[in-house]
Amino acid sequence: MNQLYLFLFIVFLNPCESVCQVSSYQLVQDMGRGLNLGNVLSAPIEGNWAPVVYEQYFIDVKNEGFSNVRIPVDFYGNRTSGSTDNFSTSAGTESNYNGSISDFTVDQNYLDRLQTIVDWSVGQSLYTVIDFHGAQLKSEFLTTFNSNEPNYTSPSSSKRAADLMKFKSIWTTIADQFINYPDHLIFEVVNEPYFELSVEEMNELNTMIITAIRSTGGNNSTRSIIITGGNLASYQSPTTISTEIIQSDEYLIASFHYYNPFNFTSSSSANSSNFNWGSESEKSIIMNHFDQVKTWSNLNNIPVTLGEFGADNANGINYSTGLNGDYGGPVNSDRVEYHRFIAEQAINRGFSFSAWCSGNKSNKTIHLRTDNPSTSNSISGVWVTDVKDALLESGNWPLCYGPNIDAVLLNPDFECGFSNEWIFSVLGSMAVANYSDATIDSFEGNVGGKVEVTSSDIYNKVLLSNHEYTADLTGKRIIIQGHVKALGPDQSIKIRIKSKIAGDITYSPSDIIVLSDGSLNGSTYQQVDFQYDVPEFTSSVQVQLMFGEDEGIYLIDNFSASVEEVSLDVDVFEVKSEILIFPNPSNNLVNISTGLNVHSIEIFTSLGKVIYQQINTNPIDIKQFSAGNYILKVETKHGESYYKKLLIK
């Protein structure tokens, strides 16, 4: 007997909820606001450029409300043994190189010191970035890619092959050292490579290091990795990352640095002398640049972090000596506003950030490095307080944040804004209506739709329409479900699908859906449903809600669209008998036993919402979920998907 089954080709996912299932996006949001621990481990010797760091630094950072610390670290110089100097820099000699990663050794004492520092940071629940960064990295490796530099090596030389192997060896060692660390630890492939490496060279380097890190296994299999592109600097740097790299790994984060306008942000130096900043036109330039990054991020479905930004100390002051700089520096109020505005614009677009701070002796100071008991500053305090406060003051994380999804309904629960992806229209001359946020009257969450019809006509004169969905759904059934509440008697709605079939527009409405009298005590939202079988030659569908027939107030929320199809003689829930879940039913732990090579496991509600995801077959604690029928999805590393019914009691 043929069986109709739910295939869970789920074209609806709640965008705001699904973010929780995409670790790189959630991690960037959790990273939020942070600082760089500059000039410490990126110096040739810790303590040369800034005080040796103590645990108190991370306590200070956490206590003020920051969420991340980026730690620039150099592994070149005497920190890694194994020289590449004896290899030829000439073209065509690459085949003469037959070395391996075992030819190079990172100093274990240095690794242990880094681990101690990382432990201090992670111990404060700070998201912690190990950023490969430093002058010796640049002179020994990065500049060898630049044909204008005296140490340039041909791409087909044995020296280039050896240099790449050394870089790979270092990253493999780092990955092995931190293999069991939680996702609070993040790796950043390399700092500002775009000044030396081409687009192609950086794409190749990213690919090599991502592969090397992933190959070490353990928690590194899904550890977030920060990458950037080659050739273009500042806000354009991520845009040269290849699509192939982005699509090959779901745990990548794109990074850019921002120091524009350089004549202001570096105005304590001899060649820059613009001490003022903050006009509307100057702010508009920054907003335009950040919008370009955001647009690129949305198009490529990859989250973004702003890894560095900042402006020189006011008047070029050195907080250690108390002396102003020889060439002046920014006006203090403008320096503070620059930090506030950049932080605000980053957060408003869903970019985490790490402001640049390189200590009490440097030209960009935020923390005075009093964590080190030996620090003696002429200017007292722990922080440059007005700048620190500015970084924490402004900005709101976007309501709608996460990867773009291809779905029949976008923003189905309205939590990304009542008018986001929902288009309200009143047609003709008779109907009068308005649309607003249901706010506290929402069925679920903080946002919902509220339609008020003050003069009625017919149903299709007051419409709330979602976007046009253009994927092929031929032969499938769309199931629309949602919650609606009337605030008075004698109110009704219809749901309809607007389709383009063989080039012609067709409308398929539901029957009249009569709503309960909302004027009665105890009235609640009611679930509404509509099913639509998609005919052949359909090129687009659009879900529309129709309110024009009856005057009154309508509250709408928590909609969904799922898709099912008919399959002959095969039940997707039974095809893999070697997938065992037990006990089932359960109200505590569910165990999963399978010989499949599992990539991920997800649990869906009967409405198609993802409520849980993990990347292993460990037992699942289901006590947090309500009793009911659920779907457990097993996806293999070969891209196959299998489903099991799960009953929670």
C-alpha cells in the first residue's frame, strides 16, 4: 500500500531560532565586544614591547563586560626550530623539496606559556582568539610572497615549498596542543596577509591551514577558524575569499580590520596630522564601508568579526611616561567618539569586534596593563576609562541574525520584526486597515503581527504577503500552519497561495476560516491550517493572508510552512533499521546506535522546527522538551539523511 509520509524537506526554519544551530554565527554573536592583547606574545620576547601578561588582565576584561580577547602570537624567530634558508628561491626548483612537517618544532616552553595564557582567558569564559601575528612572521614568511621585497621567493621554488611546510607544521602543532579545548577557543590563520599575498595565494594558504587544523580531529573538527582574503585590505579584505572555501566548511568566520581614515587614526605619527574626526560625512563613509561588508556576508552566508580597529591616544600621550607625543594626536573627544561609533556600527550589523590595544607604552592604549605588578605608569588607573566605556556603550545586535535560508516563509514567527519579509497592502477604495506590532499580545516571543480593519470590503483587499519562493516544488504539498486571534466577534480570514504556473498568475485560497469570538473571557489564539498541492510547471509560490472581509483586530504569530511528498512503498522512517534509538518512548535520555558515518543529528518538532542539534552520537538529554511526537534526523558525512520517529513522554 502506498504511504504518504513526511519527508521533511523542510523549507521553513525559524531564522532567529535556527541561528542557534549554526555554531559560527552563534559564536560570533557570543563573542560580542572585546579587545586585543597586543604587543605581548607578538613581540620577539614577551615583555619587550608591553608588560608580561598576568591573569588579572583577563579578570579586568571580564569584569568590565567584554566577551572576547584576541591574542596576537608570533611563532617565528627562535620559537620554532628548523630553517628553510638553504633551499633555492629560484623558479622550477619545487620538486627538489621533499621535507615534511616533522622537520620543524615549536618550542614546548613557549607553547606551554601560551596555553597558560589561554587558560586564564577561557577560565573567565572569554572567547579567545589565537591570532598568528608578528614582525618575525612577516619577515620570515609573509614578505617572501611579495615580489617587491628582497627576500621574495618564486612560487615554484623549493624555498616556497619549505616555507609553506613550516607554516603548516606550526599550525598543526598549535591545533594538537589545543585539540580538547572548547569552542571558546578560536584559531585565526594569519594576520593581515593581504599586504603581501595575492588572492590566489591567500586562498591556497587558507585551504591548506583549514585542512591541517581539521585533520587533527577532536574539537578541532568543528572549531571556528577566522580567515581573510588576499590583495585587498581593510573592509574589502574578506571579499576575496573564494566561494569554494566558504562553502566547504560551516565553521568559518570572515575578518576585516578598520583604521580609516588613517590620517586621523594614526595622527600621533610624523606623517599624519588630522586630529579631528566625527562629521556626518565621515561617519557616512564608515557606514557605507560596513554596509558593503554586511552585504557580502549575507550573500555568502558567513559571519564576520572586526578583528582590529582604533585611533591613537589623545595628543599622542604615552601612559607609561605621561608625556604627550612629539607630533600631537587626536582630540580626546574625537578619539572616544571614533571608538564608540565603530563599536556601535559593528554590533548593529552583527559583527563581533576586538578593539586594538597594545598596552601602556604604545600609541593605542585602552587597558593600562596594571595586571602586571611591575607596571609603573605616570598616569594612574586600570583603564583609559572614557574609551573603554565608549566601546561598551552603543549598538544593538540585529533582531534577525544568521545565515540566509531558502524557505517558503521567511521570518515566519515575526521575531525579526513584524514588517520584515511581510508586505502589508490595502487594495481598492473601500477597505481601510493598518498593520503594526502585536508586541506583548504575541502568541510567542516578543513580536507578532497586528492587522486592524476599520472598514471592510472583501477578503483579498487587505493582504499580508510573504516573499515569492522560486525553488521547484512540483508534485509536493505545502502545509501552512499558524496562530491567529480575533479580538472581537464575527471575524474570519482566508489563507491563499499566489502561484505562477506556466507563466500565468493563479490564486488558490483556503475555505473561510471562522475565528473564535475574541471578546469573550479566556479567548486565546487558535491554530489555522491550509494545504496546497503544487501543480506541474509552477515557477513560484507566495503565501498570503487575507483579512478584508470583516472589521476588527487580528493578531497573527508563529506561522510555518513545511513540505511533504508522496513516495511509493517506502517509509523514510523505517528505511534504516541499523539506526536504533532507545528507549523510545522516553522522558530522560535517548541513546543512538548506528554504524553509519554520522555528520549531525537533529530533532524537529512536528511543525518542522529544529529544536536540537549535535555532531556526534552521544546520548541526548530530552528532559528539556515537552511531551509529544518528534522527528529525529540522522545525516551522514556522505550527505544522506534518515529519519526516525521519537516519542517524548
